[in-house]
Amino acid sequence: MLAFYRRLYPFKSIFTWLNHEHAPTKLFTHREFAFTLQGDVYLRYNSFLNAEELKKQVCSLNPTRFEIGPVYSARPRDKKTVRPAAFSPQLRELVFDIDMTDYDSIRTCCSGADICERCWQFIAAAVRVLDRALRDQFGYKHLLWVYSGRRGIHLWISDKEALELTDEQRRALVGWLTVIQGGKEMHKKVNVRMGSKSLPPSLASAYKMLEPVFHDLIIADQECFASEEGWEALLHLIPDKDIVDNLREKWEASPGRSSEDKWQDLEDEVAKKSSKGKSNYFQATMTAAKEDIVLQYTYPRLDAEVSKHRNHLLKAPFCVHPKTGRVCVPVDPRTIDRFKPARVPTVTQLLSELDSVAPTENGAGAEHHSDWERTSLKPYVEMLDKHVMGLLEETRKMKQKADLSW
Amino acid sequence: MLSRSEYRRSALKDRKDGIVETHSHLKYPFRLNFYDKPPIEDITIEEFETCALDRLRVLAEIESSYARNRTFKELTEVMEPICKKYLPLNSNTAETVNRDAERRKDHVGHFVLRLAFCRSEDLRRRFVKAETTLFRLRYASDDTAEREAFLSSRNFDWVLATPEEIQELIPSTSGEAPGRYYKVKWTRVPDLVEKRRVVLKGGMAYVPASEQASIVLQEFQSHLEKDLEMTAKALPRLDEDTRIVPILDNLSKGFLAGVSSEWNNASAAAGDALTADMIDEMAYKHFPACMRNLHMCLRRDKHLKHFGRLQYGLFLKVLGLSIDEALVFWRKAFSKIQDDKFNKEYRYNIRHSYGLEGKRANYAAKSCQQILMSDQPGPGDSHGCPYRHFSADNLQSALLTMYGEHGLTSADMPEIMATVKAGHYHVACTRVFEITHARQGVKKGEGVGGGESVTHPNQYAARSRELEKKAEGKDGDGDVMMQGA
């Protein structure tokens, strides 16, 4: 671990990402870092003047991981000496956390801590929907998606407006994005319509993205309605009693029917009933029910608490997941479908890569701090650097504008 | 009484906004007020206090309404008589009323309370919430034309969305033309965003005209929040004489306990002469939890400590127990004590509380506020307010023991305990009153008449007796219904 921090961890990039410019500002110096040491010792309220200081401390503590918190009104390391009233969180990236465990009730391939390429598609769909919504609807530009090292994904939004959001505004934003609600005991978890109206525009566009996912992932791949438990869950979501009874009878008689067939059965039943001269109302209800089913199975399931409060800590990118050894690398949302969690470099792999190339140049003892360039970590650090460039550019523009206004 | 910075800021604002256009001779052209400028004329200390107290009564009622989960509609109904009584505010069409005086009172009251409530984060939050609700009530009841005029007198920094934008964003399902939409930054209308009542595009929220009030309220709220923080910062530097600080202290305490109503002996006359042996039955039927508890302790221990005697004794006095009966009552109650000791140690005490000894002051019974805030009970004491001074477990079992036979069930406990936990002790007490008097037709939210909360133990007992009397009389009269005052 120590070698990883000393030679590979991109402190400089992380610093600039948090700081938005090269010279240290409050964005970095007033920022909380929390370390988790071996034996679950947890150290909160650390802060550092610059990247070197952070690196020195990380190397001396050698934590299993560390987390990044908000920018406070005073330096977190001085917390004990300032008045409590003068120490409050001010700025914070808007963060999101999607975890595979929230999908346990609908995924059929794995459960708990496991993840495979098949169930990664749930995450992929969630990322695409969220990325689109946050860019289009909220107008954010600087989104960094980071694989959490095991079975989830984090999102950090560094736009200035996002940093400045109050807790109340964060709660509102999460409310806007949250569709799946209700616990285990609630069958229908999607309740987004006001009266009997159609889907709100924002969700209508999400629905368009998710409908194909529903067919490919839920029906064809995951076979969510294959087991009795699975189809019962589906039947609970259908508002028409006759149809439910017919389908249950049919499926109990031939439990081997694929999910594809079952979905078709449902569509047939609806068509049959509406051809019998049922009212428009019936058709509208069934369309709504179908849309709700698609959303319930595919819409992003957010861990809302993470996003609502400025002072929530979140694991820093490029940390190593203690259980899997995988590095928390940034992910490009445009190629999220093809991302393979199992291919993410682990810390052991990286160190052995380093050993095999190390003796070539520079001679003995020289520890270059961009050793990551010679390992498979390279593309990921470059991805972060490219993201950071965007932030630097933004800061430069803003300063220019401020200069002109004088 | 104004901080200089506040004054300067408002003066600055004046210049920026230009003079507000007035179409009448009124000093306050509108019924609604965003309270940009503090009052700058001389205000007498009496006016300073009364304006604030009256407004506080209104705000305290709003707050307890929240604690009781009233809907906005219920709130409107409950608040109407209270606003009319304490803070009447007529529209411009009410020619006969001195509207300027009403509005001035509103204005002064608001700014006095700002001073009282800017001091802690918690007080600020509660004050902003209550004030915003009051504004909302007034906004909703305001005359449409006047409201329009008021809105155009301020710059709300909203942009009307163009028809093209609307076309693009809101796919019209039917042929009807979409209404007006206002375009603002989404962060200004978080409540609408949370409920998906707007359309979002590139960080801008398109707010339908029907939700316009939300922008105004949000603006009012953030405006007030900012100003309160400024006031809080300026307050320590206020070169103030000593007259105002005690008033402000008192006011901010009032929020915790509800404002004490001036409960005095006058109402005691309502009851027929009370005798010592009636107290047991009376306590069982009519007393609030604090007095029930004292009574039970007295019967169990045959004794009460000093503050317990004081709290209970004054309560009984106001209830209508005469001095002679009081001496009988206490003498019997302290059954383990010898005559000699009683006469030496307690008789004086009791006569004193009736104003017959010492400085002969006519002591009033303690209000909820006093019980909650002063003379905190120590170990072995049984006075105080059970809702505040009992542990959660003890409170639950005590309430069920006391009021189980009056219709209080354990199903009611979660609601009551939640209000207690939130620190709304008088609300919890009021709720218990409502539940235990449901048989006499008291509905939820009605409180001790007209939606008022319990602010005084005697008020609780008097209302309870009144209800009983009405119920007895009903058989004869036919239609004596309690509809609150």
C-alpha cells in the first residue's frame, strides 16, 4: 500500500481537481480529509496546505483509504480552536452514489457484494440517465464518474453552482431525480404522476432511454419474470384485476415460459381487452402502468442520503478498495456499457508492473512521482487530468471576466 | 433601535429601486410588506412591546399549527380569527379603517421580533418559517389587483418565457394554449423542483403562472434569512439602553412556551364555590397533567415540597378555592404532620400566597411559560411540566394512568411523544386536552377553544369545566354546541 501511495497515487491531479487552480486556495486548504487506518481507526478533520503535505501525511499514516469532505469556513485541522459557530460546511461537490445492493430485489445473476458484467448494465443505464439529466436539465458540465472499486459508482460534480448548493437545494435536486420510493413492503415504487396525467417531461425523456434497456436487460438478459417471485412482483404492478387473474392462471400452468413470452402475454391481454371497446381511460391507465413498470425496473436507484448533505464524506478517487484491491478509477459515461469492473487494475497488479519496468532508466533510488505513466493506471489518470483541464479553463475564464469588469 | 448598517442598506435600496409608485395617500401603499426598510420614527416602549407581543401570539399559533400537522386550509381557518384579533390588516378597499395604523403595527412588530429572534440559528429558522407562513396567508387572501400592484412594485428578477421556449419544452397534449411561464434559476424554487412542479432546462426552472406564489415566498424567505443574519451580526454592537434587552429576552422565550395568556382571577368566578373535598373529583376530571401529577404526589406522599405547593396552591386559588377551604385542604392533605407544625410552618405560607401575609401581593397562578422556564425541578421535586420534565417512558405511563379513562390510548402516544420530542410541550398538552375531551365534542385542532393552545393550566381546567357544564346543560337547552369562541 505504501508503495502505491508513494509512487502511483496521483496526488497532484487530485489536488488540482479539488482546488480548481494551481495555487492552493480555500477549496483545498479548508477541505476536510478523513483517513481510515488499519483496524478501523477513523481520523476526521484533517486538512492540508498543498498536495505535498497531503502526500506526506498519507504516506506516514498509510491508510486503507481516505475520504473527501466539504470545504469548511475554517481549516478543519483548527476545528478544536475555533468557535463551533464559525465552523460550518460551505462548499462541496454535488455527489451521488449508486450501489448495486439497491438492485438486489430485481437482479437475478448475482446478489450482495458480487457484481458481474451482466448486472453492471443496471449501473450503466443509471449512469446514462443521470448524466443526461444533470447536464441537460441542471446545466452542469464538470461531471466525474468514478468506479467505487467493487459494486457501485460515484459521481462528483465540480461546477461552481453545484459547489455552492445549500443542503435544502441538494435535497430538492435529489427529490427531482428520485423516482423509486418505498421499501421492501411496497410493491409499486414509482409514483410520479399528478392525478392521471402523463409522465412529467423529464421522466418521459428518461423513459425513452430506458425502454430498450428494459427489453434487453430485464426481459432478455436477466429474465426477471422467470421465477414465481419475479412474475408475482410484475403482477402486483398491473392495475387491472381480470388481466392479472388470466395471466396468473396461464403462467402457473406453464411456469417455463420465458420472460419475453410473459411480457408478450401481458401486451396481448391488454390489446384483447382494449379491442373489446374499453374506454380511453383503460388504455391510458395501462400505458401509464407499463411506463411505471419500465421505470421501476431500470430507473437509477440513488443512495439519497449521500447527496443531500454537504458534510457527507465520500471515498476519494484512486483509492484502493480494501476487499477487492481494485483502484477506484474514473469512468467515461459515454463508454459505460463497455466498462468491465473485473478489468480494473488492482494494486498488486500495478506494483508488479512497476517492478518489471522500474530498473530501466534513472538508476537506483530515484522515485519519480509520475510512475503511474508506466503502468496500466495511465489512461485513468489521464482521464482525470483531462477533466481537470476543463475546470482550470473555467476558472481562468472567470478570472478574466472579473478582470475585465474592473 | 436600528443598526446603522441596516439603515444605510435600506437607504441605498431606496435609491436603486426608485421611489415606489403610490396611487393613494397611504404611507404604506400595500397590505403586503417585504420589510425592506425598518421603521425609523420614534416608537414608545409600550408600543414596542405590544406590537411585538401581538405579533408573537400570531406566530406562536402558526408554529403550533405546524406541530399539529394542520393543512394549509385548516391553518387558514384557524388563523383568521386570531389574525383579526391581534394583527388586523385590511385591504385598500377598507376605506373606513385606519389602514396605515394597522400596517405600521405590522411593520414595527416584525422588526422588533427580528431583534428578538436573530440570536440563535434555531430561533432564526423558526422565526423565518412562521413569518413566511404568515406572509403566505396574507398573500393568499390578498385582493388580486392589489397583489399584482404589489408584485410589480418590486423587482423579482424573473423573465417571462417566450412562446417558442414553451413550445419546445412543454409538449402541449391538447390544443389549448399553454399559460404563462416564468423563468428563474432553479435554485430559487427548490420546493417546486423537489415536487417536479416545474420544467428544468440548463439550470433554469420554468415555473407555471399558477406556482408564481412559490417564487415570491421563496424570495421572501431568503430575503428574511439574509437580513436576520445581518441583524444578528449587528446586534452586539447595538448601543442600547437597558430597557429593550429584557423585553427581547422575554419575547424569545415566549416562542418556546407559547405566549402566556393573562389568566387572572376574573375567570374563577365562573365556577361555583369550590370546597376542599371537591378537589379530588375535580383533579380527576379537569386538571392538566402538571396538576394531576402534583395532586397524585400529594395524595401519595401526604406532602409536597415548596415549589410544588406554590405551583399547585396558586392554581387552586385561581380555580376558586377560598383561603378557608385552602387551609382545610392542605391541613387534611398533610395528614402525617402535627397541627402544631402545620400551623407554624405551612399556614403562613398558604396565607401568604393568598396575599394575606407579608407584602400582601396578589400572586397570579403560574403560566405554562413560567412552569416551563423557571424554577427547574430538582431531585425529589414534583412540580414542573411533565411534558418537559419527565423522561419519555415515565411521561407515557403517567399520561396513560391519568387519562386512560378519559379516552387516551396508547395509539395516541406516538403523535404526542413526537411533539414532545420537538420541544412543543404546550402542543402536546393541547393534543391531550383534545383527545380527553373528544366525548364532549372537541375536535382535533380545536384546542382549548377557537384553535388556541394551552398556555396556562387554569385555562385548561376552566375550559374543561366549561365543556362539562355545556354537556350537562345540553339536554335541557337542545342546541348549545361548542364551536370554539
